[in-house]
Amino acid sequence: MADPKNPQQQDDQPVNLHGVIAQQNDLLQKLHATFGAEEEEERQRRLVKLFLRGASLIALAVSGLIGSWELGAYLKESWEIDQLAKGYAKVGVELYYEENNADVARKFLGKALELAPDDADYLYLDAYIDGMAAVRDLFNLDRPYNADELNAAHEALAKSVLLENQQPDSAEPYILRGQIYAALKDHGRARDVLLKAVRFDPKNDFALMRLGVVEYNAGNTDSATSYMEKALALNPGSKWAHLWNGVMASDAGKTDQAMAHFDNALAVDPRFDLAHYNIAWTYLGQKPKAYDKAEAAFRKALALNPNYKQAFYGLGMVFGYQNEYQVAREYLTKALDLDAQFLTALKWRGIVNEELGNLDEALVDFSAAISIDPAQADLYIRRSRALTKGEKFTDALADLQFAKRFDPKNERIELYLSRIYTKLGQAEAAMDSVNNALKLRTGYAEALAHRATLHLANSAPDKAVADYQTAIDNTSYRQDRFYLKIGKIRTTQKAFDLAVVALRKAREINPANAAAWKAETNALLELGEKGGAANALEQYVRLRPNDPDIKKLKSRL
């Protein structure tokens, strides 16, 4: 055995070759087992399998990452759509409740439903506002409902049932139904349904306010006031409750209170067109009428709502009351351009056309109004007046007799009959009819004035003066025309001092009454008061500069 410390030393033992060869063979077998061709192929197959498994895991990981991104993007997009839909719905609801603009509110809710067509809340709001819009259209009508409008009312009722099925414990379906019944003037059912709404939602100030309106329209003013107070206690910013308090005060002749309520409504919403509109009518209800303030208020309402047909009608009335008929006609036409079926505007344009002497146009307007509401007696009475002025007495009498069927106790029918009989020379029938008118309405100024003309025809001037004076005592409308008649009668009686007193009252009431200035000039000349006559004539010349009588009057001066 060699010394490990001396590697050069040789081992004395002989070498075993067989063992060495066996060891070599084992080593070769191990090398072949590890590095042989088949084994190499198997190892490669395992490596490929391992690589594929790893690649699959990596692919799955990458796919997961990509899928998560797509899911996140989808969720983000859905959230954005949901928020956009909510925004549209919120704007729609605010437009309806704050601005009372159902048309634009429905457009915004329509956009919300385009983004979220299956959203139950949006479907509910859309049905509610759509139904309330149909109710608003019914409330704004001044004529009988046609078939389409009644169908709209029934559809709105059906929507209220649908809403009730969706949310049986909500107040809105009952508010909608109550509004429909109110528009149809079924006050009892409107009250019952709105009370049910309040039971479901005792703090719903809108339902309480609508209950107040129903009670007011039913003639229960105290109950209406109580409901308005409850609504305001819950919501001091209820512009609708303030508005209706103003309407009730205005109707009661309490102008200052009405204006205070309207101011409260405008403090809540300065763009509240209905408040400006009602302020205008309150000014027109004053004595004397505040025409300039009423005109300004109507114009404010139109600035806020250019399609406010009632405001155009109101402006027509402002100028009509002041005998500015041409201007009045223009505004009434604007109202009718917005709604050709606007019955009240159509009737009053007929009246204005008659005052302007446009009898054919007046007859067209009255006939169109009658076609809209054939059961309204006043339309036949108005048309008969225009027919009488056009000397179509047979047609005029037919209209009056037909009107009498609808309204047998109408004093104007008797007055107009008297006028026709007067035109036809039937003095006795004329006196009987005018006396019937005065039995139906004591102090009826127009009938008194007409009877005065009959007294003059019967040579009873003092009776005529008495009737004119009674007419003045019973009306504030155009009193100057009656004073002018008295002045002329006194002039005929040569009671020139009494004539001057009456004529001066006439032109004090209406400085534009040219006939009063001219008659006063003549009366003062008869009294020898040339200074006063010269002054009266000067005023007359300003009003009627082309009158050929001016030269004669100047020559007398």
C-alpha cells in the first residue's frame, strides 16, 4: 500500500484487472443511462412539457391581468353611465318641481332612460311627470275638453294606477290622480285621493298645497287657507303655497295682502312667471286700474316664458280697457298664434274687432268660438250684437233666442233684444225688454242708458237724465259717456250752466273725450264765457284738428 505521504512510492501488491474492467463497465452504463440518445430525447420532452406548463401559467397570469383591466374598464364605464343618467334625472325632476316645465323635464328623463332603460325609478318618474303634464294641459283649457284631451286624462289615470302598483306606499300616484280629478272639476274625488296621499306622506307639502287648491275651487276658502298654512309650515319655501295665498287674497279684494304673498313667492323663485302674471291681474283688479304696472308685470312674465299665451291675452286686456283696440287686437292675435283654440282670446278679439268696426272679422271670431263651445250663451249674445250693428236683425234675433235657451235669466239678452226692437221701430217691445233687463239686474248701467234713449224718443228728457245719472252711480266704466249724454240733453233744454257741469265731468274723467270738449265750447259760447270757450276749443283742436266745425267755432269767438 502506498504511503500517502510519498506519492512516488509504488504499491508492492499486484493489480486486479477484472475488477477494474467491471468498474469501467458500470461507469459506462451510468453515462449511457444519463447521456444516451433515448434518454436525451426523454429529457427534452420533459423540458418542453415543463416549458409549456410554465408558458401556460404565464399566459394565464397575463390573461388574468388583461381580464381584470377589461372588467375594471367595464365597471368604470357603467358607473359613469349611471352617474350621467342620475344627473339627467335630477335635472329633469328639478325642472319639473322648481320651474314647472314638464316638457323639458320629460326630455331630460328621456335621456336618463336612454342610458338606463330598465331603471325602475326613472320609469316611475317619467310616468309621473308625463301624467302631470297631461293634467297641466287640462288645467290650462278655457273650453270643453275634446276627445283627445279626455283620452289624455284617462291615460294619466291609467299611469297613476301603474305607479300605485309600482310603489303602493308612495304619495305620488295619489297626487297625480287627485290632480286629474281636480282638472275634471270632480272636487270630491280629488279631495279623497289627495287625503290618501297625505296619509302615506304626512310631510308632503305639495300634496297639502294641492288639497288647498281643491278646497278653494270647491268654495271652501277657510279650509283652503288652513291647508296652505300647513304646507308652508312644512316648507316655508313653497312658492306654490305663497302663490295661491296671493290668488285667494286678490280674489277677496285684499290687494296689499295679495302683493305680499306674491312677493314671498318671488323671493323663493325670482323667475316664477305665474307670480308676475297674477300680480298683473291684481293691478287690473284695483280701482282705478293700474294699467302701467299691470303691463310691466305681464311683460316680465313673457320675458320669462315667451310662450305664455295667457300673458299675451292679459296685455290685450290692458290695452282693450284703455280703448286702444288696435294694440289690443295685436296681442290677442299673438295669444291665438300660440293656441288657435284659446277660446277666451278668440271671444275678446271678436269684441275688439267689433269696436274697431271690423264687423266681418268679428263675426268670423265669434263663429269660430261658437264652433269650439256651442253651448256658451255669451258667444251667441256677442255675435248677435255684431249682427245688429251690421243690420242683420233676423240672424241677430235668432242668436238671442237660442242663447235664451241656455241662460233664460241673462239680463244682457233682454237688453240686446230691446236694441233690436228699437232698430225695427217696435218701441213698446223695446221698452218691455229693457225693463225686463232691469228687473233681472237692478242698476244695470247699460240697460239704464238704453232706456234713457227710449225716454228721449218719447220726449221725456228728465227721465232720460235720471236714468243716465243712475247709470253713473252704478258703474265706474266709462262714466264720461253718460255725462256727455246729460250735457247734450241740458244743452238741448238750453240749461247751459248744467250742461257745462256735466261736460266738464266728462272730460275730467276722460281728457281724450273730444266730443265733450266740443260740446263744452258750444255751451260756454252760449253763456258768453269766451275765455273758457277758447280754452275748451284749443283742447278740441288738438284732438280733432281736421273737424270743419272748428272754423265756425273760431268765428263765434
